[in-house]
Amino acid sequence: MTDPLQTAARPLTGASHDYDALLERIGEARFVLIGEASHGTHEFYRERARLTRRLIEEKGFTAVAAEADWPDAYRVGRWVRGQGDDGNAIEALSDFTRFPRWMWRNEDMAGFARWLRDHNARHPGREAGFYGLDLYSLHRSVAEVVRYLEGVDPEAAGRARRRYACFDHFGDNPQAYGYATEYGRQEPCEDAAVAQLLELQRRGPDPAHGPLGGDELFYAEQNARLAKNAESYYRSMFRGREESWNIRDSHMAETLGALVELGEAQGRPQKVVVWAHNSHLGDARASEMGWARGEHNLGQLVRERWPLETFILGQTTHHGHVTASDDWDEPARTKRVRPGIKGSLEERLHAVGGDFWLDLRAPDVADVLDEEQLQRFIGVIYRPETERWSHYVHTRPARMYDALLHFDRTTALVPLDATSGVEDEGEVPDTFPAGL
């Protein structure tokens, strides 16, 4: 009997026409979410960039929004638009200093940033930006809010310092803040963080900044929003994983919504490519994240807000190598990825053979991949010795994604640095399953 997946599989050979049919499937979607099954696989980064280039060039996409901290990514965003003082892509990526540094400071990311800067220079009026969606940069974002206000309104900067001084008792350790407030040792800084965000939202662009004034105010406002949400996130970590996960992904969705609203206010409707892990972009309602743990994620929230304009792609691999760590803040290593376990999505796709993409909206494919099965998720940590329990989750893939890219044998991402980054004391994010 013919395997319906083999019949439907579209080979990926590296040819320029590989994604022609996929772009037709994407159609007029305004939000294309491209996931990855690990944070350290070269093929995932390479193909995500290759597809994104075509979306920008051929379909007019205006932004890339990534699972990266807002201030770190903003430096890259300025460079790709020809702003700032950085001389090259590697310098523009320099704010990614914390663990896992390789996630964004790698050869594939540097190559994409160079391409995006060149594209923007060649197409004035059609530039595409680069932005971060994540919320781990609490102290950096606080500092950026104060820095902005010092340049436009010293009195407002003083008010911001007094509000944010609430965090000073804990140095650069937001987990200590979360513990102390959750167990009654200090009053939360929530009211102060909310008040600072509201004050920034009431401001207008400063004329002294010229045409960039609105962008600079938006940058500061997003840092204030991040500080507010990060404050909630670090308190929630002591109440359970599910609540902190939901706060984090809600923040990502809120930031994406703010980018869309900014574009609309400027008369340029946004079309956004989102880069994040499969666990954030594959609709949580179709996995045990949603049906067993009560978690939602960015992919679900985007589908709910823009149901007819969202297209989600997952990426998978069966075996190969990955750049990952043994534990948080440990050195990056090239680690062997074990073959997909029996009964998993990875084993099923391996049986098709080779590298390919699948349209999960096609009835024959949907029938096969709508069944509940195990799917592998590798984050920045990979623990092959406990792989089944550390990295596999039950899912229904045809409901999580609209299409899948499968690379049967993959290779490790190449970092730009010899070290994996210096983590600020206590800034250890939610890591289940194993460092997403």
C-alpha cells in the first residue's frame, strides 16, 4: 500500500524552486510562524532564513520577530536599517552576551543579518525590521527606559529611577526578587512597573529626535512593558511552571500585537515572520501542553487573534548533531542527536526518506498526522540519557502546524564565540522541556 506521506512529500534539495509550492500555500497570510525542533540545528536556521528571504522579497513581509530579548534584538534591528555605530553583523549581535549566546550569535544569524541590511539598502521604503519578543532582560530593559528619559525629560527619568528602585534590593537577581515578594518578604514592584509603563504610553514622540522620535519612544515603551511583564513572570515562577509559561508567551503575543499596531499607525500594515521554538509556535491546543497542563503559547494566541491570516510551519529532524549544553549555563557542545524513538513523529517522517516538506492541510496527510503521537523538543539543553522524559511530548501534529519541514539528518549550529555566555546571577529562565 502506498504511504500517503511519501506521495505528498515535496523534496527539499537546496534548489531555488524548493519553496515555490509552499509560498502558494502560504498565500496572503500576514503572519508566518516558523518553528524549530532545537535551538542549535544548522539546517533549521538556514532554511528558516532562506524561506524568510523569499517572504520579504516576494510577499512584502515587513518584520522578523524572534524569540530573543527586546533590547538585544533592537541593536540588530537598528543595524539592518543602516542605523547605529556597528560596523558589521557580528558587532550588531554583540548584545547577545548571556547564556545561550550561540542561539543568536552564530554563523547563520550573522549571514541573515547581512542579507537583511543589504536588502533594506536596496529597497528604501520596503525595509524589513528585526525585533525580539522575549522577556528575560528585566534589568537591561529598566536601564534602557531610564536612559531614554534622561535624553528627553530628566524629571521623568528621576521618577522612573524612583519607581524602579524597588528592584535594587536584589541586584541583578530577579529570581531572588520573585522569591521575596511571593513569600511576603517584600512588597511587589508591580504597581511601580505599571505606573512607569502608563506614563510612557501617555507621552508623545520628542521633536528633538526628528523622524526617529516615534521609534525611540516605542522602543522605550516596549522596554517598560517588558519590565512590567517580567516582574509578573519572576513572581509566578514560584507558583508553578504553567503560570510562568503562560505569562511569557502572552508577553510575546502582546509584543507582536504592539508591532502590528505601530505599523498600522504609521500607515504601513505589518506582515511578520516569527522565529521561535516549535513549543512556542505549534498550537498548544494540539499538544499535552494545552490539554493536560493548561498552557497556551504564542502560536495558539496568534491563531486566535488572526485565524485567517496565520500560517504555522514546524521543523523536525530524525538524527544528527546539535549545539546544546548539558545543563543551564554550561558550555555549548556538539552533541549527537539520537534517532527518533519508536512511535514518534520523527520516526514516522524518517520512514518517508530524505528532506522534504509536507502540507498538513492536505486531507491524506492530515488523516495520518492527526493521530496523537510523541514529538521531540530539544531546547538549549539536550539530555539524551533521559530523552523520552526530557524531550518528548504527545501532540497531534496536523493540528499544531499548517506545514512541516523535515530534515532527516542534521548538523550542529556553528557559534561565533568560544563560550556559551555569562548569565547574570539568578537569571535562569523556565527550562522545561529541557531549556526551551
